[in-house]
Amino acid sequence: MNNPHEKEFTQRLEWLLADRKLTPWAKKLGLSSGTAARLLKNVVPGSDILTAIMRTEHVNLNWLLEGRGLPFMLDSYTETEAFENMLSVHAQDAEYDAYLCFNDELKSAAVVLTQPAAYTFKDKSIAYHQIETLCGPYKSPFSIERALTGCNINYFDLPEFQFPAFTRGQYGTYKLLGDDRVPGMVKNTQGGTQFAMYKRQEAQHYDHIKPISHYKFSMDEKLALLDLIILTAEEHKLTEKLDRKVKLDALETLEEMNKRADSLTPKEVEFALRASVH
């Protein structure tokens, strides 16, 4: 190929390989040793080989061939809604393993989606890990988790200096997932501890509004609230309208307030009762 950037191809390929040896890596892609040797001589391969490299490494071919753009493909968003919508689209498209990392200072999330895949190269089936990498702002970690409903969600941690590198497309399949010898970045499961911290912080932040999200009353709480509903009905002269359906509807309305039973106010019980009376 007559390309002014051809002389830099091997240099970028070696950076892509990191600490891996070229020949074993090439064989995994179905390439011959002769083809692998030519890659070290700034000989740019054909489109079929470039496609194989792109799939297995998640590399940006514009960067690999010409040094333009980010080294690895990355979907980057500046708007929360657009970011979450795209995550939802991916979640509906396939049952990914999803790896999430939250940067509280930047209020930004890094997301790695992966699933087993295969392609055919010279009549051979080549197995690899398909990945999607995304980053963008978030309202709360829970909004990202909800957007990825249906995925197998995990959490990982990136040191402070590595998170911005992720958002600049510096990490591809190998750095993120690793291989049989080297664990990838997503194996750093401190992110699970980090997410637990977010859960505690968010629960404390909203404690005066909704202490427990999607709170479900226990049987004892339901019995206590039924007694309170009956007393409220007597106080407001609504006893004659208090049939079984009204009681159950009032309980359901109270449960939808996402509050603990012992934190409900008399006014809220009255509201639930009046809203249930037909």
C-alpha cells in the first residue's frame, strides 16, 4: 500500500501489542509466521487482516494506519440522557457482561461491555472477545445500572490517572480484559467496594425523602398500617366506605411512596385513604 504513514505502522502495532510477542499473537488471529514477519517491516496488510486486528483489539484503524484519532474505539458522550439511551440500546441488543467504573470527581462513568464472539478467517473460525467501550456523565450509579438491565453487571476500579486515559481511548481489549497470562483492568474489583460506598452515600443523601428505594412492607408492617388506616377512617368519618378494596388500595399507595412504614406521617396515611375511596 502506498501510504505516507506506512513507515510508522510497525511502531503503532508494537505499541498495540504492549508486552505480547508478535508471532503467538498473530497465530491466534490465524496469521502465518511469514505474514507476522512482514508486519514488522512496515508492510501494511490487506483489509481482511486489518479487520481481524480491529475486531480482536478494538483498535481504531484510522489511528493504526495513519495515526489519526484515538488509538482505540470509544463512544464518548457529554449528555447524560444520550449516554444512558445508548447503554439501553446495547443492553437490548445482547446479554453483555458489563463492567462499570465511576469517577466521583469527574461525575463520569466508564463502561466496558463484552461478550464471546467469532469470525471466519481463511476458512477458520477465530474466537475472540467482542467489546464496546463507552464513557459519559451520570446522574447516579443506579441510573447506569438501570440502563443496563439484563446485563451481567460487575464493577472495577481505575486509579485516578488511568480514568482520563480511558476517556481518551488509550485502552483496548488486551489492556481491559487481559489474557491467559495477564489480568486486565476490569479484574480490579475494588470498584465493587466503591459502588457500595455510592449506595451508602446516596441512601443517606435521600434519607429524608425516600429512605429505601422500592420499599416493600413486611407482613407486620402491613397489619400495623391497616390498623392505622382504620383509625384514620374513623377520625375522618370514612368508616362506611372502608371496604377490603379501599384498604388494599391505600396500602399500595403508601408503599408507592417508597418510605418505611414507621416514617409515614398521619397526613400521608390520610392522603392514601382518601385517594383510595371511590
